[in-house]
Amino acid sequence: MKTALTEVVQQATWGKEVEQILRACVHCGFCTAVCPTYQLLGNELDSPRGRIYLIKSCLEGNPVGLETQRHLDLCLTCRACETACPSGVQYGRLLDIGRNLIEEQLTRPLKPRLWRWMVRAILSHPRRFNTLLDIGRIFHLILPKTLREKIPPLIKTADWPVPNHTRHMMVLEGCVQPSLVPTINVATARVLDRLGISLLRTSVGCCGALNYHLGAQAEALNQMRRMIDEWWPCLETGTEAIVITASGCGTLVKDYGYLFRDDPQYADKAARVSELTFDISEILIKENISALLPSTPPPHSTKKVALHIPCSLRHGQKQEGLIESLLTQFGFELTAVADNFTCCGSAGAYSILYPTISQQLRENKLTALQAGEPQVIATANIGCQIHLQSQSPIPVRHWIELIADRLDNRLLVSQRKNRL
Ligand code: SF4
Ligand code: SF4
């Protein structure tokens, strides 16, 4: 694609990068076939190719309006288009730059501006979120449906294992996950404990993803700096890795190195943080969790699971096959799921900001997930889990909880055998 970028854009630190991205696009349109918003809305401007044109037009100095901003806002940032693109166009990077530029040039109307501010002010601050969640649980019957369905019941958790191993890793607790489904990180700690690794808790905080994708990039970068400052002393004193159980957060933390590449104070630390950040599935494969498996799977152990790999893991981290392999090794039967590369509609705060599109995508996804009559739906990101669970007749769980339960059952069986 030919470009005529403005002088200002060419001089920007990201000027060369956007030029390369735009030049790589050959307008073939392969990406449109996999784009959920194009499939639902049927408008070229709500497709990746259309959005690339809009961003290019903005970078060439043409005036932009609220309509352009809305087409970019409606993107789910699922990045399925990147996976489908034969030319390797880095659409996600281009979108971040385009959204940020337009955010700087335009002022949104008051209502959407306030709504977005409120979403950011609550969801990325764990204390505020906790307080409102407690209130929401008390008054859930009078809440609007879109909020009510996002409030899961209180869950009792097992104890966090005592950190008594010499090997240790730390977990990104996340901003909403510890209050919504606290069992996920406890299950992770239990599984790692069985591998001889203590999982350390860090103070609950936001990795910056929510603000970053809602056009508040300066605030997001400050949140990222706080995370790096918190983790750095642990990484310097022997903590082996940062373990992520929410793939949406993982995608961004793995990108810290790129985002701080021009920051003299944080570039090296951010690169190291990204290097040491792993999704829990990557850790379990690396640590050979299958060695803990019984030589023959226990009888009656097969459970039919429909697996939803979040877009952040599949398209963002380009990770495929690990969770499938782990669940199969642990005796779970994975059911076939059609269109499994398509977004479920959760997409961070998207389900709150654009409920109509989000709910349609959820309906399609739940139909596909239930086709094989699974007993449980498993996923790897808190946002997808809460979004799907709100309308699913069968339980939706994080896959690590299934593995933890199976390991605990095995332990119980072997303890019973020892007692006989
Ligand atoms: S598939 Fe890639 S090259 Fe083709 S139009 Fe989409 S972004 Fe451009
Ligand atoms: S990120 Fe997803 S929604 Fe956005 S343009 Fe690409 S495929 Fe479409």
C-alpha cells in the first residue's frame, strides 16, 4: 500500500514502524473473512482492511471525525485478522497507534466519555472494584442486566500452599480476577506446589491492559511502570518467572519490552520482565507436569470439555496446542468446537461498552461450544470466563482448575491406598 505520511508522523518514534505496517498490506482482504465485526455488521469500514484505510488516512493528515473513531472503537482487538493475514501485517500495533492519535485529536461526546472514564476508573482499580462488587452482590436484583450477569456468586477457596520450596515464581494476581474467581490463582499455586515450586503473591494491581486499549495510554504506561517496580526486586533475588493466568494480561506484559523500548529508565527492566513472563500452560509444559500423572488414568476420569482458547492467547500470543495437550494428557476428552478462532465478544471492556455486538458473539460462541455436549467449558482468561458463564447452562472454568482438581483426586486416591 502506497503511503504519503505527514512530516510529523514520519518524524515520530513510531513513524518508520507504521510506514512498514501500511506498506505490508496488499489489500487482499483475506482478513475480512475472519473479522467478527465485519461478519456481523457487513460494513467494509468495520473490517481490518477498512480500519487500516481509516488509520492511513488519518496518518496522511486527512481530517478525522467521530464516525472514524467509532469504526476503530468497534474493533474487538481480537487480532484474528493478524493470524489470517498472509503478508504479516501487524494490525494490532497499527490500531493502538491509530486509536491513540485519534483520541488526542477528538473529544468524545459527554455521555460516552463519562462511561468510558467510569469503566476505567473502576475496573483497573482493585479496591474500588472490590467495594462495588460487594455492593453489587447485595443489590444485584436491581442492577441493569448487562452488569448483573457479570457478578458471579461468592466462591470459597482452598488455602494457598505454604511457600516452602527453594524454587519460586510469582503470579500476576490481576485487578478483577482475585475478587471474581479467586480459585484460579489458588489452583495455580497448588499445581506448582506439586512441582516443587512456590508461587508468591504480589500486591494486586492492574497490568495496564484496560487503560491501554481504551485510549488512556499515558495512564496505562504508569500502571506498567508500577508493576515493573514491584516485580523487579523479586526478579533480582531469584524469582524465576512471572506466571500469568489471564491471557489478556499476559499478552500485554509480554509486550512491555516493546512498549518501553525507547524509555532509557525502563527499557532493560521491561525487556527482562517480558522475557520472564509465561502463561501458566507454558510453565506446565516446560516443567513436565505429565511426570505427575499416574501411569494409567484413573477409571471414570474422562470428562468432556469444550475448550475456548481466548483470542489473546491464540492470536495475541500465537500460542496454540499447549492447553489442548495438557488437558488431553490429564484424561479429559476435548469436544469439537466450530469457528474456534472467533472472539466470544468479551474483549476487555467491550462487552460493557458495546453489549449488542458482544452478546451476539457470545450467543454464537456458546452454540459452538455446546455442540459436542460437553460437561464443562474451559477457558484461559477471566474476561471470557465471566462473559460466557453469564449465559451458559453448563459451568465455565479456568482449565488450570480442572488440572488442579484431577491432581488432588489422584492424591486422595493414593492416600487412601496407603492407608489400606
Ligand atoms: S489480509 Fe493482510 S494484506 Fe490482506 S488486506 Fe488484510 S491486512 Fe492487508
Ligand atoms: S482485531 Fe478482530 S475485530 Fe478487529 S479488525 Fe481484526 S479481526 Fe476484526
